[in-house]
Amino acid sequence: MRLIVLDTETTGLEVNQGHRIIEIGCVELVNRRLTGNHFHRYINPQRDIDQGAIEVHGITSEFLADKPLFAQVAAEFLEFVQGAELVIHNAPFDIGFLDAELKRLDERHPGLESVCSVTDTLVMARARHPGQRNNLDALCNRYTVDNSQRDLHGALLDAEILADVYLAMTGGQTAFQLADHGPGEGDGSSHSEGIRRLSAQRPALAVPRASAEDLAAHEAQLEAIARASGGTVLWREVVRT
């Protein structure tokens, strides 16, 4: 199960006013684990950036002057997200901008959702927490996700944070403290310590395999049980079903 958590930064809020994408950040999860694989590009929008937008993300036209155009990164981006499920907070905003960029390259392009599915975490959050604030900072506070580095918005950082929020909202990759509980110690309760990112360098768990001798001994034991029980061996019944 491959998920791509995606965020963008733009020159302004309204795609219909000709505003453009200036940053794309994506992180990959496979089987609910961050792999370390990511896509991150700054993009020259070939237009001015609204001052209000600069105050949000801190990205200026001077910084983007030598960056590639969207046309130069589009093929690489589409290859990265092909066939994945995109996880986006307020998906219509980012999808609207990405589709507009793709249609500038080819007006017949059917849109990003033709190559991948989309999950909107804002819709999920509103369903789970109706009547509450559900922006990314509020969700970080609610699910105890560290966003202390988020002084300004940034696409890659926000995608990483959203990945942690998404995991927490949908069950999480959590660590549990099984000792030193304090109150309630020994009652079987556990204490969640929040999301911990799993390194892509983490070694795979060893899976021991039964030897031929082990399998033969196991079969001999089942035969002995069958003789003693008149032919009924529950283990074999379970395996057949």
C-alpha cells in the first residue's frame, strides 16, 4: 500500500487569478511506514508572489529566479505519484493548482486524479472533530505531533508533519510504554508516546523457518495425536480452512 503525502506552496490563494505553484513536497509511505523516499522541488512561477503569501511561506521571487519551471519537473513528479494514493490536507486547493499547471502543458490532460487517488485529511478531520479547528497546527496539537520547526509553511516539512498526523488519525505508528506507568501501574494499561518515524535504514525482522527435521517431527506428533484421538486433529482442520 503506497501513499504519497503531498503539500504545495503557491504565489497566492486563487488559481483562477493565475497564481502558480512555487514548491512541491511529497513523502512516501509504504505499509504505513515512512520510507525516506521523497520528491521536493522549488519552481520558478514566472510571475510575482503576493506579499501575503510570502509572509506565510517566506519564499521570494529572487530565491526562485534560478529554479526550474514546472514543465521541467512535471514528468518526474507524475512518475513519482503514479498509481499511489495521495494524502493532502484541503486537497481541492493543491489538486486545483496542480491540474492547472498540467493543463498549461497540455490542455487535454485529464488531471492528477487520472493517475492516482486522493484522500483529503481535512474532510477526515471535520468528520472526526465537528465544530473544532482542523487546520494542520490544530491537528498537531490534538494528536501530539511535533510541529515546533514550523515557523513558516514549507511544502516538504508540512508533508512530513501531515504524514505523522495522518498516521495518528488512522491508527498511528505509536510506541507504548509498558513500565513505570505511575498511577494504574500493573493494571495492563498502556501509555501512548505519540508518533515515532521509522527509519528507512531499519533492518528487516528475522523470520525463522522450520527445517525439514522440524517439519517431520511436527508431522509425527500430529500422527500420534490422530491415533490417540480416533483420527481427529484440530490443527489439521484449522489449516484446511
